[in-house]
Amino acid sequence: MGVDELLTSVGDGVGHLTLNRPDDLNVITHAMVLGILGALERWRTDPEVSLIILDGAGEHGLSAGGDVRVLHANAVTGRNDLSRRFWYDEYELCATLAEYPKPIVSIMDGLTLGCGVGISAHAGIRIVTERSRIAMPDTRVGFSPDAGCTHLLSRAPGHVGTYLALNGATMTGPDAVACGFADYYVPSDLLRHLYQALGERADPGSPAEIVLLFDETPPPSELLARRIWIDRCYSGDSVADILERLGSEADRDARHAADELTRYSPLALTVALAAVREARRLGTLRASLELEYRVASWLADQPDWTEGIRAQVLDRDGSPRWMPSTLAAVPAGVAEAALQSQPPKH
């Protein structure tokens, strides 16, 4: 890990974790994951730390997700074992955040994507702002939502989680609160006052009670306003069924959603749909993380993973060559193969 990629400090009873790669949108490396895990372990029994704040440096947001350039390099050099180790530790971090005995306040201000959602939306006190833009855009690069996001997506109202998973759609702060990814809506210009209040807290005021002093009622969720056609279409039995239903909708947003799906990896869409629905059946975060580890390990060995990163992140030509190229050509049983795969244990 670079010297300053993760900033840790303790003051006024607050353990502060700041992702500090602002020039790279605070993308998360394996070393940063290990650094956060190490700090949480030290602070678990430290009497000088009674609450923890997790945020990101710079103006762009908390994090644009995992460092997919490194994961791409692992794949093309035959070192997916390194990627599996990253995912294993990342998912353990997600579980640790959810189960941590001390309050963790995550500040999901600005851009919060993929792995960034995973390390913030499992915290006990999750804050969004009017600048928050939250998404799991994994299918765009031939992958499936992970970092515990299948668990969160499966618990979203109706079939909104399926829509978010397949289309990689972006949630605003109000959307995130309405869909269960966040708890509080705090205007960004009040964040510095919130930090100060958390440091100056006085018993018996809990961190949640302090946050409530700055919490405002969010505007109505524009995402949930589209639930009628989302629920009608994304309750389909397969991606092909969902596409067919979207094609019969008169709503312009539904037609746009259909167009998006035709441009994403057919393989990833098929697996992602199965993963979110299996997470709903499993019901617990740890079970969903175990599922995601199997799915991630399987997808990392498929050509769409490296091709998606090439087209969307490296070359940015926006023209991935998916294999297979159509939903009709996706082999039967491929989702089951991904969900039931047995990657090497660490």
C-alpha cells in the first residue's frame, strides 16, 4: 500500500478511516482492504475509540470501487489467485463492518460504486447527501454485483434490486435511503459540523442520535416512482423475459433500460439475476458473501471479465465483444455452474 492510500487516525474518541486516492477516485486496493481490517481489529478493544468514521478524500466521492486495472492484470497474466485473495479479504471486511461491536459511520458522499458500496453500506450508520451517486455497475464489465451487494439488492423494495443489479443504475441519496442502502440524508454543507459534533459528543448521546440532529427528510425517491414498470418487468423469470416485458412498455425509461441490457454482457446478466435471487433465498449477509465469492471466482475465469474492463476502463472504446454475444447463445445451466462453483480455499 502506498504510504498515504489509507489515512488512519484517532482523536476525541473517534477512529477515522479515509480512503486517500483522490486522483484515482479512491479506488480500493487489496492493501487498503487489509489496512482497514487491521485498524478495525486494533480499535475493537481500544478504550480510546468509541466510534469510527469511514469516508473518502477529495471532491469526487467515497470510492469508485475496486481497482479493476489490477484485477484485469491478474487475469491476463494467469494470477486470478491474487484476485480471489482480494475478494476473500474484501468480503471478510464487509462482514466485519456489519458485525462490528462499535458504531461505524460511513459517509457516502459523492461517487460510491461497487466495492465502495460494499465497505460503506454494511456500516451501522450510513449517511448520504444530495451529491451521492451510488451504483453497482458490474454487469457493464462482465461481472456480477459483489461485496455483499446481492444481499442489499435482494432486500430492496419489490424488484427494484433486480433492476439495479442488471442495469447498474445509479441511485441518488434519496433513492439509497428508500432502497435500504443508507439511513440518513445530511446536506453536504453540514458534514463538517457533523464531524465536529461526533468528536464533541457527550453521553448519553449516541452517534445515531447526534446524526439525527443533522438529518433531513430526503426528497421523494425518483427511482421508487418508477416501481410500477420495474416490478412488472423485472419480475420476469429470465433476462430474456425481462427484456421482452420491457419492450412492451410505453414508458421511455423502460425502453432505455431495455436498450442498456442489450449492450451488457449476456453471461454476466444471466449470472447476476440468479445471484440476486439466490441471495434473497439465503437471507443473510455472510451466506450472500460466500455465494458472491464463488460467483466472482467463476466469472474471473470467463473472457467477458477482461473484455469488459478493456472496453469500459482501459481502452474505453465502449464496444466490448461479449462471448457469447447474445442471450440466446448463453448455455443452459451456466448460472447454476457459477453459483455452485468451488474455488480454491484460502
